[in-house]
Amino acid sequence: MLLSREEALAALKRHMKDEALLKHCYGVEAGMRGVALALGEDEELWALAGLLHDIDYEEHPDVHPRKGVEWLGSMGLPDELVHAVASHGSERTGAPRKSKLDWALWGVDELSGLVSATALVRPSKKLEEVKVKSVRKKMKDKSFARAVDRAAIREAAAALGVELSVFIAMVLEGMQEAHEELGL
Ligand SMILES: [Fe+2]
């Protein structure tokens, strides 16, 4: 059974207080929704995986995402969602990335950060001004948003069978839909 967005958000906020971290989760949620919508996948499931993927990050950074996997499992969330969360930290959980959902989460976790950073250097700081082309340019500029793992974005696009620009467009459109919550 899936939780409603409200229930999921309440669960997330019980474990996460930091506004920047919450914004990151909303960004990944929105990006995942965009990708699911474009690929004809389960929008609610994918968005929920994005929203909840870092649920243990603030309280248990040392074991992340192992605690989160436990919590989400005990909340009765679908195995594929719990597996996707486990596989975005495969170095700690040993869970391999297999499904499209796993790969999308792996890539969107990074790409949503790059898209936000690209918006923030626009004069308006608005997502509506961001173009796929500008995100691609920033992706090539290694000194820009250094923490973003470019390889993960490319691997995810390849695993999903879409061109890099298409993957960026899906995530950008998803995030533009959520611009109010993202404050961008
Ligand atoms: Fe994350």
C-alpha cells in the first residue's frame, strides 16, 4: 500500500528538520514524478521513492540508507520502493541497482541538485528560466556544483534507455511543476 503524500511528508518530517535537506527531498520527488510521467511508469510510487529516499540521512548519516530501509519496510511500503532506496546506497546496503526505478532514483538524486544549482545562478533564480541546454553546459563545467556526480546522471540515462537531454528535460519539467514548494 502506498502512503498518501501527506502521510509520507509527515513521516519524513518526523526524522528530518533541516530545510535544505527537505528541499532536496522535494526536488528528487518532483524529478522522479517527471521521469515516471514521461516513461509511463507509476508516478505516485516513483515520487514517493524520491520524497522518502533520504529519510534517515539527518539522524543516521553514518549508516544511511540502512535505517531508512528498515523504517520504510516496517511502514509497509512496496518492496520495489524499499529496494530502490536501498540501492541508492548500494555501497552500504549491498543492494544492486536493477529496475528502472532504482536507476532513476540514482540519477535524479544527483540531477535534481544540478538543476536547482542551475536555477540559482539565473538572475531570477527561477526554474522557469532554466533550459536543458544550460543544464548540459553546467554539467560539463566540472567546477560548477562539484558535489554532483555527473557519472551517476549519465549511467541513469543509459540504464533508462533515454538520451541525456531527454533525461534532463524530464527532471526539469517535473521540478518546474513543483517550483513553489522548491522555492525556485
Ligand atoms: Fe538524496
